[in-house]
Amino acid sequence: MANTQRPWCGREVVVADEREAGLGRAREGDEQARALAERLHDPARVLALSDGVFAIIITLLVLEIHVPELTPGHSLNQALAEVRPSLVAFVISFILAGMYWVAHRDLFALIRRTDRGLVWLNILYLLPLCLLPFAAGLLGRYDQEPVALRIYGLLLVVIAVMRVAIWLYATNRPHLLWQRLDDRQRRAGLALNLYPGLVYLLGFLVAKTAPGVSLLIYGVMPVLYFLSITVLRGSRKRNQEYADFT
Amino acid sequence: MANTQRPWCGREVVVADEREAGLGRAREGDEQARALAERLHDPARVLALSDGVFAIIITLLVLEIHVPELTPGHSLNQALAEVRPSLVAFVISFILAGMYWVAHRDLFALIRRTDRGLVWLNILYLLPLCLLPFAAGLLGRYDQEPVALRIYGLLLVVIAVMRVAIWLYATNRPHLLWQRLDDRQRRAGLALNLYPGLVYLLGFLVAKTAPGVSLLIYGVMPVLYFLSITVLRGSRKRNQEYADFT
Amino acid sequence: MANTQRPWCGREVVVADEREAGLGRAREGDEQARALAERLHDPARVLALSDGVFAIIITLLVLEIHVPELTPGHSLNQALAEVRPSLVAFVISFILAGMYWVAHRDLFALIRRTDRGLVWLNILYLLPLCLLPFAAGLLGRYDQEPVALRIYGLLLVVIAVMRVAIWLYATNRPHLLWQRLDDRQRRAGLALNLYPGLVYLLGFLVAKTAPGVSLLIYGVMPVLYFLSITVLRGSRKRNQEYADFT
Amino acid sequence: MANTQRPWCGREVVVADEREAGLGRAREGDEQARALAERLHDPARVLALSDGVFAIIITLLVLEIHVPELTPGHSLNQALAEVRPSLVAFVISFILAGMYWVAHRDLFALIRRTDRGLVWLNILYLLPLCLLPFAAGLLGRYDQEPVALRIYGLLLVVIAVMRVAIWLYATNRPHLLWQRLDDRQRRAGLALNLYPGLVYLLGFLVAKTAPGVSLLIYGVMPVLYFLSITVLRGSRKRNQEYADFT
């Protein structure tokens, strides 16, 4: 590059070239090691695996909606009423998975490199996520049953715990990020990751005494989420660090 | 770049460098904020998720074709006759999903950036799409039943509504596009997105009184689509804005 | 670029700049139209969808292997014997899908741009491919039944026909290719795409009279394929155009 | 480039341009052949297919966890106890698939080009991997049955054999790698790929006499793996070649 920028400095260029050639052999191993490290830390395949898993989860959810038995004279309303619990579980789970994917995309927009810890935390985050179709199937079949509601809530709490773990791990390691986050930004992101977990914990806790309230909490959560995003975005000017993650 | 292009202007270059270094520190935060914004608005993962969902939907459709009971002496025709309704529902749904994917690809060829609204509209578009294997399973099992045909048509109408919503949202926001569309192009695209929705609405409405006609409409729609594309492409010279989206 | 390469020609550069600015406004629309055309013809999402479909097909095949009923004292051999027909159908279908994917990858290594025809031919190629898990399930359950073998063979013939159609379509349109193929290369590729189709047609035709031979043909085909690749690669020096596609 | 770097050498540049134009026509065919070869050997689609398969496998595992029959008054513990064997098989298989994916990503970080042999070895590696949901379903249903444990172990051994085959094939062909590995690095990688295979072989062998020990081996393996990684990373300074692959 140097000789492109100062082409009239013929001699300097030659000297620089020689020096670089001299150092080159010594540094070549370092270069290669660094290039390998970059490839090993490239997030591309982590994102490819995660996007694949998210895509499959939201599509597999449909397998839990079973084709109802239709008899001649069955009305549209009757048929829809039969699949209603499954459909409710499908829509809630779909929106939740969508929220998790949006949050995953937002988080990884901050991440430049992945290390082994982050790669494994991401896999361990996908583990409870992959159980979502099972929990949705359970909820679709036993939508009044406290146990089904508790298992569903438990799963959402575990997912939230893993999200918090990834957030803390990644933002604690500035060399993994495109840019260092300051303490306020880290706390803001932590709050955004903790907040749904606490709401789901509430849904889990009330499932035994008030199953209807529990289901309502799971279903209303997305609405709360969209409302809070709208409010936070409205106050974007005052609160830049929240706005970045909504 | 400036010093590469005018290498003889040594002094000017130095001055420029100093000025840039001076401004650099002040502008660095802006730079980083802009780079983060670009990553947050990058459509890459939206497309990865969408392509994954489309790929899974068209492949999951096959799960609704159940292996028939074969007895010795069963002819090929008899076996095919048994799976015929499932196969018809599979082919119709496959071609429809293919049309949706092609339209999605065409739309996102116009889109340079995604914002939170577009990301969520896309997720809410994938939601009814993911119900297609269920509706296809229903149609494959009850291909004469008005209710099955109405649910299938209802789903196609909802998908069409979401397509129109994405089209209006994206083309109304020039900063999300590679290039601004003029009013004629927007209306042309809107028509192309509305048109199948209206046809499916017809299929939904006649399902009760004439189930055969309804099935015919769903099945013939792709043929109409290919014909209209051929006609529109034939008139490409006169009608550039239609041709872009076919 | 011109002023980088000849920085001493100050005046010429300025003149060129002015001319370009003059023409620029007129040409801008063309530029944008060309950029849009490039994005509309970019094969990236066609490959993403196809790779997704191939990945799902080879993984869905496993769903046709049902967990056998095990009783205490069941030996490993007995258990494996029970799933043997399903396992054979799985392995044959997996290897076939692998061959199709390799051929798809080889073909699209030649393709620079996709047009609407190629996009749709690719979707219509994926259609019979997506029926492979169904045909494998049928074959795994009725591996002695002529009808199952005929349906399996019929599907492979349809897939082969679609492969030939894509090959002819793409290689007939040099503007879609990275480089024009000469007639010998086109014929060689056509032969490689036709050849398995003819073998499967044979398997289909003999299924009624000799089911065992038919199954053998489907299973032995991959072996033939690998052998012919080895032979063709051995003669690479003499026959460059074959070697490119094996 | 030459004329950018030495813009004052006008005549030389022109001469060079003429010579290059002269040679250009002769070399153009070679250029195109080399560009085609690069596209044919590009690992991108191999990784896309593999990531897709891994994503689907870990998500399909959930289909083997069946929704339990819940009766009113069923406690959370009873419900969880019913799905416990399936859940254990799910978690073990998920973590194993995660380990395979991490190892696949590490291996392909070394690989610059794929040839036909590597592409097919990769497909033949994915084959036993795709049987994992079947083996997990078997293990979830018959977690005390020696045969189920032996089939599961057998599958893990086959996967390990394929991993070793890919490692030997790729590292033996320096033209496929970003940089040549020395003998110590190759042996270290071989050991890391062999080691789990030997542990699974032990699990397979003891399954008949001590099924509990066998299940323990499959379940404890990931823990051993994480422990050994931690130890190896601790000794990174001394043992660079191990550290690269952990």
C-alpha cells in the first residue's frame, strides 16, 4: 500500500519491500495462525445452524395440530372449535419463537467473533428451544391442565435463563464484540432479557391455582412485548441504549 | 483515496490527513452507531429464516401423504387412486408455496434494509404459511367436504392479506429500498399481490355451494398465474413496471 | 479508475469526469434497472431453498423407520432384521438424494444467473424430489410388492426427466452461464443426466415380473454411478468435458 | 496493478498491457477452467447442506418425545417421570449432535476446497447422523433394553469411523487445506476424532451385560469431553496443536 500512496519515493519503497520480505518469513506462521483463528471464530455457521433450528421449530409446530374428524354437515365453526386449543398453542408458540429469533438476531448483530464458550452456550440455548413443539403439543391437548401449563412455563423460564447467560457471557468479552458496550447498555440489555423470564415465571407459579391466568400470561406476553417496544422506541431520543435492542 | 488519486499533492494530503484525524475522534461514535444500524437492518438472516421455512413447508407437505395399505394383486392404478386426494392436495400446496417463495424473492430483491416492522410483518406472514401443511392434510383427507375447502381458502386469503401488508409497508418506506418505486410501480405490485387473494376469496365463498368449483379454483390458480406471467412478459416493452415483478 | 492509473494527466481526468457526470444523469436509471435485474437473477436464494430441501429430505427419510417392538430377550440381529426393509429403503433413498444434490451442485457451478424459467424448473424439480420420503416409506413397508417398486421407479424417472429439462434449459441459454458450453460438453452433460433415468426406467419396467431385480437395480445404481465416475475420471485427460461433471 | 504502483513508467505500462493482451487470448480458456474448478470445489454448499442436516436432526429429536396421557390430578413430577426416558435420550442425542457439529465446524475451518471424494465422504458421514433420531427414539422407549443400547452405541461408532475417515482424507491432501498440517497436528486431530469412537465402542460392548453402565457411558461422554477440552485449553501454551481443535 505504501508505494501506491507515495509512488515518487522509489528507494524507500524498495527498502520497505526488503524489510517486509525479511520479516515476512518469520511472520508467515503468525499470519496463518491468525487466519485460522478468524475462521474458527467466524459466527457464520453458528448463525446458519441457529436460523435453521428456528425455521424448523416454527414449522414443526404445525405437526401438533392434528387433522380433525369431519362428518358431513360439520360447520366451519365446529371444525375450527375442535382445533382451537391446538391453534392457540401454535400461535402463542410461533410468536414466542419469533420473539426469540428477533432477539437472537439483535444480539448477534453486536457479535463479531464467537469463541468455544459462546458456541456451546448457543447450542445449550437451542436445546430448550427445540422442546417448544413438544410443550406446544402438550398445551394444545391439555390447555386446562395445570401440569401442561407448568411444563410450558418451565420451558420458557429455562429459555430465558439461557438468554441471560449468553447476554452476560458475550457482553463481558469485548474481544467478541464489534464495539464495547458500556455498563448502562449492558444493564439495559440484561433487563430486556430478564424481563420476559420473570413474566413466564409468574405464569408457571400461578398455573396450579389459576390455569386460565397462566395461559393468559403466555398469550398476552407478546402483546406486552410489542407495547413496551413501541413505548421504548417512542423514547428513543432520551434512551438510546434501550432503542438499540428493540 | 484522495492521496492515491493525486499522489503528487504531498502537502494537501498531509493536511487532509490531519483534518480527518481531528474530526475522526469526534465522528468515531457515529461511525460505530451507523455500522451497528447496518448490521441490525441487514436482511440476510430474514432471508435465511424465510428460505428455511419455505424449504421445510414444501418438504413437510409429503408427511400428509400416508403410505396406503397394499394387498397382493393391488394394481399401480389402484394404489395411486388411494393416495390421489392427498397427492392432489400436495401438488396444489407445493405449487402455491413455490409461487409464494418466488414472490418473496422478487419483493426482497427490491429491499436493501429491514426495520423492526418489516421483520415482524415477515414473521407474521410466515405464520399462516406454516399452517399450509395442516390445511393440505385436511384437504387431502376431506377433498369433497366444504369445511376443509373453506379452511384451505381462508388460509390462502390470510396469506394474501399479509403479502399485501408487506408490499405496502416496504414500498411506502423508500429508505428500506434499493431504489424508490414510483406510484405506477407500487400500484402494479399491489395488483399482483391482491389478485391471487381475490381469486382465493372466491374459492372460499363458493366452497359451501360448489365444493368441486372451489377445489378447481385452488388448482387452476397456478395455471392462471403462469398464463398471466406469460402475457405480462410478452407486453414487457409497453409495461416495464409489471414485467419487473413477474 | 482512469485517474488512478494515469495521475499525471490532470486535465484529461477533469474532462472525463465532466463527461461522465453529464452522461451520468441519463444513465442512472439504466444502472438501477441493471442492478435490480442482477438481484432478481441472483441464484443465491435458489441455492438456499434447494440446499434446505435436500437437507430436509435426507433427514425426513428417517421418520419412515419406525421403532420396532422389542421384547426382553430380543437379539440385536432380530431387532435389526425387523427394521431391515426400512433401513434398505433409507440407505438407497439417502444415496440417491446425495447423488441428486451433487449433480445439482455441479450444474449450478456453471450457472451465473437464474431467470424465471430456471427458477420454476428448479421448483418443479424439487416437487418429485420431495415425494422421495413417501416412496421410501412405501418401499420400506412393501419391499416385495411390485406396485411399491413401480411407484418408486416412476418417481425416479420423473426426477430424471426434470434433471434433463433443467440441463437443456440452462445450457441452451449462454447468458445464464459463467461460460458458454460447446456442443460436445452439452451432449456429455445430457448423457450423464439421461443415463440414470434410463436405468430407473428399466427398474420400473421389470418391477412387475421380477421385483427382486427391480430393487437390485435401484440399490446397485449408486455403485454403477461411482464406478462410472472412477472410470471417467481415469480418462480425464482424453475426455475433459465428461470429467468436469463427475 | 503494476501501473498503479509505478505510474511514472508510462512506456513499460503500455508494453506490459500489450503483452498481457497478447497472452490473454491464449490464457483465457485456462482462466475459465480455473474459475469453474474453484466454483466446483467451493465448500459453501457442502456447509449449507451439513448445517441444514444438523439443524434438522437436533430439531427432529423432539418428535420422539410423545405427549404423555395426563389425567386430572396428575402432578408435574408424575408427568415429567413419564417422559423422563425420552427426555434423557433427547438430551444425550442433542449434546452428541452438538459435539459433532462443533467438530465439523472446526474441521471445515481448515478446509479451503472440497473435491468429489470429500463431498461424498461428508454425505456418507451425514448418513449415520440422520439415523440418530431413530436411535434416540429406540433408546427413549427401551432405555433398559440391551438391544436398544447396542444399536445406539453401534450408530455412534459408525459416526466416529466416518469422522476419522474424513479427517484422514482431508488432512492427507494439502491442496484441500488452507495450510498444510504437520504430522503432530494430524496425529493430535486423529486422536481427538478416535477417542470418542473408542468410548462409544466400550458402551456398545458392555450394553449386553451392564445396560446401566452403557447408558451412563453415552450420557457421561459429553461431560468427559467438556472436561478434556478444559484441561487441553489449560495446557494450550505447551500444546498448541491440540488447542486448535478444542
